[in-house]
Amino acid sequence: MSKFFLPILLVSGYILWKVLDNLALPNTFSILLIIFTLIAGATWCYNRFSLEPKRQRQIARLEQRSGKTLNEEERAQVEPISEGSEFIASLFPVLAIVLLVRSFLFEPFQIPSGSMEPSLRIGDFVVVEKYAYGIKDPIFQNTLIPVGEPKRGDVVVFKAPPQPNVDYIKRVVGLPGDHIKYDQANGTLTVTPAKCGSAVCAPETYQYSDAKANPDFFYHGNAQIEMTEKGAVNHQILLNPVRFYYDAAYYKQAGNPPGEWTVPAGEYFVMGDNRDSSDDSRFWGFVPEKALVGKASWIWLSLDKKANEWPTGIRTERLFSRIP
């Protein structure tokens, strides 16, 4: 019978996951993991502190009545704990460790789209440092222990404001109070910092160099132009050689013209490195601090694949590389 417990558990988990997913709740996996950890933990405690002591008392009574010590086989026959109960209880240590590590330390994340190319490619698997911006509870994402704050240039995973049950990954461009200007005509970014010490904040126009067409990244019918962006951090970006004008689709903020935004307190402005193929703050606004999942720091696996296709190999040169 025990061979059926794992399939039954997996099917039950899948059904529960689909129910939670249909409710479009954020942190669905965390909720599911907590539920199963609590069930396994309760079963382990019941076996350890209720059933097992009762069993040992019964063994002691039988030995006293018979006047002999029972062997292991005879002991096993005395009020045995069910296989199902033992199996579920045996999962508790593993589930508890996974829950603690995933909730407070590290979480794996797979790059689902090309919005962060060329920095992050479809098929990359990255390590997300959950503790980088504070220790948070795994369900409501309230900060329990403040640790740090995002910096300009950080690559972050967050709950997407348009779809709170979906995780996005983008680069932080604007901090609270910053003024952001994006010139769609030439793809240049200007940031006026909110804090400059005793000096007056001056606009900081990012610099671009080493532009060349890269046929590995083909969007909108064109090989994208790859170039180096020098700003908060130096990294590569992609621009389409044929410029698009998205002004009508930009997120409108009162007091600013299209293409300019002032980041509210407690929120962040994020953009994808693939500038003309990224759904980001330019179109739906800002990311609240509470929505931040963590900082993406390392690529631990990179499968050579394209969107909606099976992998054809491994990009060994990207293994265990730090994200720029």
C-alpha cells in the first residue's frame, strides 16, 4: 500500500496547486509548501509524542506479563504505526528544510522570456537571494528583519503589478524619489537621483558605446543592436535598429510628460535590458517594495533553447556566472 502514498500525495498537491492558481493568489507555491509542511509536521509530532509512547507502554506491559524481552520482530507487531502515517511524517524534515531555504535564503528562478537579453537569456536558471532586501514572511511578504535595499542596476525578481501571481525579472533603474526620462527616439536613459548629499542633484545621462548588430537576438524582423550601457552599472542592452514610438502606451503620471516618471516613496522603477521587447515600468508603473522577491545574483544553469522550444544543449560558458 505504501507505494501508492507518493502518487496520491503528488496528485493531491497538483489539484490544490491548480485551485490556488485559479484564484490568482501570489506566492502559490509557498502556500502549498507551508500546507504540506504543516501536515507532515503535525503527523510527525503525533507519531513521536502520542502513538510511539503508547506503543512503548504496550510493549512494556506485554514483556512484564510474559516475563521475557520481545525481539525486534515481535515488537514490530505491537500496535504498529501505519505505513501512510510513517511516510507522511518522514517528509517533514525535508519539507521543513526546503521551506526555510526557499522562504528566507535562496529561490531558483527560470528566465521565461527574452526581456532581459543579452544579460539573461531564455533557458537561464538563476539564484535569487531572498534575504537581500530583508527577511520577509513567505505569504504576505511583510518585512520581518530589514537587511538592505535595492540599488540602481540591481537585477530583481518581483511580483508583477499587472499579475501579482506571476514573477517578473527586470533591472532597477529608479529608486524612490528619482526622476526617470527615457528617450524612445534614440533609446537613451536619464536619471536624476533623489539624493545627492549636500550637492544639487544633476541629471545623469547614461552613456552608450560599442554598438553592433547581433544576429543571435532577432526581434521585430531585425537583428538587434547590442551595445554597452554605462550608468549605475555597466552592462549590455539591446535596441531595435528601427525605432518604435510607444508614447501612447506609456504609463501616464500626473505632472510628467510621456516618457518621464518620478518614482514614489517605497516604490521602484524597473526596465528590461531588451529595451524594445520588455513589458516593464514604462507601461504599467512602479514596483512596490512589498512586491520584491529578491536579488538575482548568479546563473547556475543555462540551457541552450529558444522560446517554446526544447533545449538543444547547455551553454557551458554561462554556468556559475555572476549576473552583470
